[in-house]
Amino acid sequence: MDIVIPLYEDFEPLDAVGPYQMLSHLPGAAVRFVAVGETKQVNDSLGGLHLDVGARYQDVDACDVLVVPGGPGARRLLTDGAFVDWVRRMHAGTQYTTSVCTGALVLGAAGLLDGLDATTHWASGKDLAQYGATYTGERVVRQGRIITAAGISAGLDMALHLAALLTDDTTAQAVQLHAEYAPEPPFDSGTWEKASPAVRELVHQLP
């Protein structure tokens, strides 16, 4: 099972590493990163993660699962015709095409979300409309072969959902147990609706 995650300059690290962590434990799965850009070197959006990726996306002709992460750099990809065309071609042969956070905008630019419900980071929900998609604030949305996840940490949930589809519920739960993924956050402000006015104001000032 070939699972491909394209990485680009200013990608959101957990968008990519979360699904990588979960999906790498599936029996028979091979998860690989491919670089989008002039070189095989990419840097994350926070500035501390510098990766030398083994291959470029142009080297990949097909895969079973495509996971498109989000991040500030995702918006630059929307006008990268070659990459958007590649996503469209990959989707034609995938078992599942997925996104995390603003990676959904890339799927939209490729014409894959027209007429579908989809999710993304709360700050980018309205942007899905330009691609014919209907934004829903759900954490994970599946529409046939396409699965979109909300912001950043939702990629973990999406990956477990996908793990169950690719294998079975018991295997997905074993992956969850291995990761000891049992969230008990100290605060209940993980969605825009639940956050206080002070938190909503401060979030826009975060680096």
C-alpha cells in the first residue's frame, strides 16, 4: 500500500507528521514524503523543521493514498498548475485522496471538491466555496474516495478513520493504542464556537 504525502515550503508540520505516524503502522503500508519545489529540501511553517526529502512529486506516477497537508505555503500551490494537475492525476488512480487543514484548498483547486461537503481549518472555511464545495465544521468529512480533515490536529483523526477503511476497526484501534491517542486537553477551546472572545483575538497574533 503506497501512501504519498507531498511536502512544500511552509507546510504545517503536524498536518503531515500526524498522518505519517498513524498510517505507517498499517500492515503492508509504505508512507513516503515527496518534495514540491525546486529542490528536495523543504522547511516547515514554524521554521525549526528542515527536511531533505528523498524524491520530488514529479517522480511519482501513482499511489494508493494521497494525503495533502496544509499550511501557509498551501495557498501558493493553488496557482502551481503543474502540481495541481499532478494532484488531479493522482486522484484518478487512488483508493483514497485526503487532505488536512488548508490542504483541502489544493483538492479544490484540482476540481475534486465541486459539489461536495468538505472541511478545513476554521479560518479558511469560506474559501472552499470558490471551488464549489460546502464547508462543514465537522472534524473529518468523507465523500466517497475523498476525505478532508479540519485544522492541524484533525489529521490524526482523519488518519485513524482512513486506517479503519484500509484495514479494519481493530487494526485502527491498535494503531490508536500504540500512539496512546486519548486526548484529554486541559481546555475546551479547540473550536471557534467554543473559544472565548479573548482567545479568538489572541489566536490571530500567534506566530
